[in-house]
Amino acid sequence: IKVQAWRQEEEDITGALEAIEDDLRQTEQKIRLLRGSGNLESSARLEAEKSKENERLEAALSELSAAFERDAFLRLNAPLAHQAYLAAQSCDADQRNATSELLHSLKEQLKTIFVTPPYPDVRLSDAQARFYQMRILKQLDANEVTPESDNLFLLDTRRARKLANQLAAYQPHSQPDALLRDMVERALNADKAYTAADNELQNVRQLSDDNRQYLQQLEYDRSNLESLRRDKRDWLRHIKNEFETAQREITKQENQIGGLQKRAAGVAQMRDRVKLLDNMLGLLAAYKQQVKTQKRALLEEAFNRHLGQLLDSNALIASVRIDQDFLLSYHDAVGAEVPMSSLSAGTKQLAATALLWALKDASARRLPVIFDTPLGRIDRQHQENLLIRYYPNAGEQVILLPTDAELDQHKRRLLASHIYREFHLDNPSGEATQLTLLQTGD
């Protein structure tokens, strides 16, 4: 049966795998077609192109800004620079200007002749030195060249030559504005290319947004199909292994069949025995049910009796019922069920104690019983009920482990006639308990 089932399942999985493979091929084809439109690749390419053109635009604008801070005015005013260049050359070539500079230089140098060592053997007095200094300066002033009144530049030769050298690069024949025009053209071209790339990118992105959700769904479907294909293949391998194992088991069982056929003659006798066993099982089940019913009734009666003995001042619980599944329910005087949430902790403890008492009576077995903190959460009246009525009758051997706060002298006297041994347990460190025998009963 297993081999036939696995063979059928193998055929089903093989067919399912073929369907999955076909769906997977179609999904991958759709993904390739969708991606083949170039939207994603175009977006990446246009983003890179846009970034590159933006860098070019920023570089061109930065160069233009630096040029305007530096010499753009001269490059854009070549005729004016040419006139300034000619004027600077004129100042540089003017002999009178050179003579004036020479005389001015001599004035500064000749003034120090009379006050700078070494001095002559017959040194001039200060008044004589000032006299000759004034005479020399007057003579030089007499030879001073007066500049032309209509000259635009009043520069010395050195400064004129330096200015002419600087202005030489901005002459019209050198086309000094070409550099600025090139910068502006590069900036405009970069801006146009940036704008074009941005516009095209917006179009491509719009197309991508329309198809992105569909592409994501296709990729999600593909992932699910691949996962399903892996699971089917793994299960197919498992089935083949089980199939081989079953074939070996079939061979083994076919060999056993030959031996079993020899024992077929005793089948009728075995059938009678099985029938007898079935009848015995039926009798045992009926007996078990009868005993269960009797024990439930005994347990319910004992439970109600002992609960009444322990809860003699109780006005809430009138009776306890135990159903066929041995589930407990509490009922008041009118038969309404009392919820467990309405019972106090002490009442629940007394009910549990009464149940233990009833189980002991119903089982009719003598078993030792141990109670830890037996009087916790119970009022004084019910504590005395436990000490007088239950603990002396709880079992053949009863061990109580009360705290010193639970069992005072009055309560101890209630149990005194039933105490056989009394010990004191002390564990101050929490690691080891010391046992001390206090007294031995009769």
C-alpha cells in the first residue's frame, strides 16, 4: 500500500514540478522582457550622466567666478587695455621721465655725502654741510624735467614697464576674451546636458514607477516558485529513498509470508482466542465503568461529608458534585453553581484537604501523609476542626511540618494525644537543617 501511495505521489510531484518549471520559465521571461526595456539600466546611466554634467557645470562656474575676480574686466575690454598698454609703453620710453627719476634718485643719495663717513681731514661744520646740501639740491631742482600736462599716466619707468608687461596679454590680437567665452560656452553646454539628462531621467523614472510594482510582484512570484521547486525536489528525493526502503521491506516480508502461510492452519483457533479476549476486554471495560461509577459516588459522598466536618461554619457551599470525568463543582443551597473566584484561599485549602480525606476513604488504602504549613490561610475555628477531626484520621502515619507561628500551645494540646514524636527543625544559615528530638509520645 505504501509503495503504491508513494508511486502515485511521485507521479503527482513530477507533474507539479513540470507545472512549476513552466510557471518559472514564464515568470523569468516576463522579468527579462520588463528589464529589457532598459528602464533600470537607463536610470542608472542617466543618473551618472546627470552627476557628471553637474560636476562640469560647477567647475565651469567656479572658473568663471575666479576669472571675474581676477582679470575678466581686462579680457572683456581689450581696446581699453590696448590704450593703457600704449600709454604704459610711452611712459617707459619717455626720456624726460627717466631723467626725472635719475635726478630724484641723486637727490636722495647726494644728501648723505656730507654726513656719512669717511670724513675729510678738515671736516666741515654742520652749518657748512647743510649749506652745500642745499646748493646741490637747488642745482638738481633747476635741472628737473617738467612732465607734459596732457599725459594720462604719471608713472615712473619701472612701474610703467611692469604695467606694460601685464597688459601685453590682454591685447586685441591675442583675443583675451576667448578664454571667458570658452568658459561660458562650457557652462551653457553642461547646463543644457544636465537639463536634458534630468528631463530624460524623469521620463524613464515615470516609466519605471509604472512597472516597478509589477516587476517586484514578478520577482516575488519567482522567489516563491523557486522555493516551492526546491521543496518538491527535496520531497521527491525523500519519496525515492522511502520507495527503495519499502522495496527492501517488501522482499523481506514476502519471505516471511511463506512462513506465515504454514501457520495458517491455526488461524481458526487463534480467532476463537481473539474473540474470547475481546469478550474479556468488554467485561473488564464494563467492570471498570461500574467500579468508576461506584468510586465516584463514594468519593462524592465522602467529599461532601468531610467538607461539612471541616467547613462547619460555611454558608456558601451546600454541596459538591463530581461528574463522570471527575470534575468538581460547588453549589449553594438552591443548587446554583458557586464560581471558584468566590471562594477564599482558606476555603480552597479546606476543600483540597477534604478531597484528600475523601480519596483516602474511597481508596481504602493506608498511606503515609505529609502536610507542610498545614494551617496557613485558615481561620482559627477551621484550624481546630482540622486538628481535631482530620489530622488524627488522615492516614496510618501523619507528618505535620508547621511553623512556630501556626502551632501554639493551645493547638498543640488538641493534638497531644496523637503525637508520637516531636522534632524541632532549625536552619539559620539556609544551608543545613539541624534536627532536634523534643519528646517521645506513648
